[in-house]
Amino acid sequence: MTLRFRLALVYTIIAFVLIATAGSLGVFLFTRALDGQFNSRLIDQAEYVAALVLPNPDVQPGEFRPSGGALIMVFDSTGREVTRSQSLGDLDPLIIDGHQELANGIGVRGLVQPIEMPGVSGLNVWIALPDDSLEKAKASAWQFLIAALAVAPALMLLVGWFVGRYFLRGLASAARVAERLDPSSGSIPLPERQDEVYRLLEAINRLLGRIETQKQSEKALLGQIVHELGAPLTVLKAYLASASTRTGDQEVRRAQLVAEEMTFTTQDLMQLARGQMDLTLALHYLSAASLRERLDRLVPDVVYSGDWNVMVLCDPDRLVQAVRNLLANARRAVGPDGHVELYLHEEAGEVRFHVRDDGPGLPEGLGESIFDPFVSGSGSSGLGLSVSRQIAQLHGGTLGGGNRPEGGAEFVLVIPSASTLDDEDPEVPQDQQAHEPQDRVAWQG
């Protein structure tokens, strides 16, 4: 439910309650006024009859012809009829006040008005007028109010929705821009009117500016840390490699693997600091077997299956980094005695790398968040999966994963097959441009 609809609904409910209250009070007062006017007419007719009767108390029946179609009966204090109007005929109305239905179905409203006459016992006049038009007017007023209460909310809701859409158009436009906005690429355009929406968007722009400043500071700090770690790690790897070759000591070999692990972690940190759009792909057209040789040196005890003779168009350094992260996570999850398999095959214009293990699988509830930076399910730094997905996306591919029915986890890294790229560019982000037309092609974000 959108904001403008909620606002229109709230104002519609408020307006409906106000209209119902004011309308009911207005109709009630209107009907009371009609009753008052009708009673005034009855009193006027009664006074007219009294003026006729007072001069001659012995007036014979049938001699009254008052205006307005009034029905008249004059009777004394004992209830004996003195005279009546011709229009009343032989009908005998009940001598009561208020609305009456006469024998012939005529609806009238009457009242009894005393007539004071000197020397004559009290006379009373029963005077009545047809009240059909009065009742119709009152019924019409209430019907109009009910109809208005039935139609007005729908009209108010519709009008409120369009009015809200007009006045909140700046906010809706800003929301569409914000959905596509990268904090580093600019700010949300401000509307011309400096109202509440203007102040809200202005505050959001200031917040985006602070976020970008903080982000750049963090990137600079992270890059500096990685730079400071890179040089000593390189020297340490060289010393350990030399010592491992000379002595063949397994402890030195394990230390060498730890140093290599730290080197890959620093590479992941550097990629995180740069961001996906700052990465450069150097594409080569080569056999997948050459990738396998490098992976076999980086992550030992992996079973390779599938067709490794397929040709792949990729950045070998980046793709090896992505698959190596998946293999390292799997090896870390299963332990020294576990089984890790890398299955490769080509189908439907895609090259698919399946990394499978027989470990405990992914923790429940992580879902897609497993690919977020610093989220780990295997005790690692939490960068490997995030970096691997970025690399897959840069190649125009995807990376997904989950638990296998038979146990363990499986991650599938997919990139477009080289056969689908013979006549077209790789599926890389639109803002990346080719620079080297031969077998080594670079895309810079």
C-alpha cells in the first residue's frame, strides 16, 4: 500500500465521519424546521377558524371553506360536534394531535386548538392539513444524505489519490532515482518547491555524501593495510618455498600453504577495497586444463572430473582466484579427511564449474547472505564467496550455491562459453570497454 493511498484513505475516513456527523445534524435541523413551518400553518388555520366561529357560535356544519385544503371540526368541551368543514364529509377522525390516516387513506397532520369565547363553554377546533409533501421532503432529505455517504467516500478516495499523486510526484521521482543511484555517482535531484519533500531529499543527499566520504576513507585504509601486508608476505613466501625445496620438511610446507592462504586473503581484501567497477579483466582464450594445473598447486587433495579440454575465454588470474576461493572453503569445511570435487562441463552455451564437498553443508538461514562480505559459514574471513561472485558477474556469469540432498554443499560458477562469444562481446557490464583486440582483452570498469 503506497503512501499516497494511505494518506488518501485516512483523509477519506476523516472526511466521511465529518460529513456523516454534519450531514445528519443538518438533515435533522432541516426536518425540524419543516415541522415547525407546518405547525405554523396549522396554527394560522386554527386562528382563521376561530375568527369565523367567534362572531356566531351557532354556525351550521359545512359552512367552512378555509384555504390550503384544511380539514376542520369544531367541538365543545364535552366532545360534542359543533360543526365541520365540507371537505371532511362524513369522516370521523380521531380527535388527537399529530399525523393521522383517515378512513379514505388520506394522510394528514392535525392539532387541537382551544377557542376562548366569552359566555360560552370552551370550544375546541381540530384542524388538519395533508402532510404527504412534508413526509416526502423529509424522506428525500434523509435519502440524499445516505446516497451522499455511499458515493462521497469513493469520490474522495479517488480525488485524494490523484491529488496525492500530484503533490508527491517529487518524492516518487526521487525514489525511482534512488533505486538506481550509486552513492559515488551523484545525488538525488531536488524539486523546485522547497517543501517537506525538498528538505527530506536534501537530507538524504547530505547522508549520501557522508556515506561516500566514509566509504572512500575505508577503501583507502583497507588498501593501505593490504599494501603494507603484501611486501612481507611475498618475502615470506619466497623464504618458505626455498626452505621447503631444500629440506622437504612437512612443517615448512604447511607454513608455506598458510602464507599462500594469507596472500589470497590480501588479494580478496584488495578487490573488496577497489570494488567491482574498479577491476580489470584481461581475457585469454585458453584450455581449461591450464586452469586445472594452477588450481591443483593452490588447493591440494581435490578430485577433478568432467571435461577439462573445453576452451574458456576468461581472465585466468581472476577465474582461478574465484574457483580457488570455492575450493579453499570446501577444503576448510570438510577437514583433512574430507572429499572435495571440482566437476567441469559445457552445456547450453555455458561453462559450469561445480565445487562439491561431503562436509556439514551450509548453515540454515543464511541463504543469499552467504555471498555478502564478511559472512562466513566455514570459519573463513567471509570474503571468498563475495569476491568469487563479483568475478563471475564480471565475466557475464553467475555464482550460486546450496546444500546437496546427499549431504555437503555445492557451488556452481557459470560463465558464457567461448563458442557463444565468437560473434559477440562477452556479457560484461555496459560501462566496460574493450581495449586489446587480440587474444588478451581488457575491460576496465
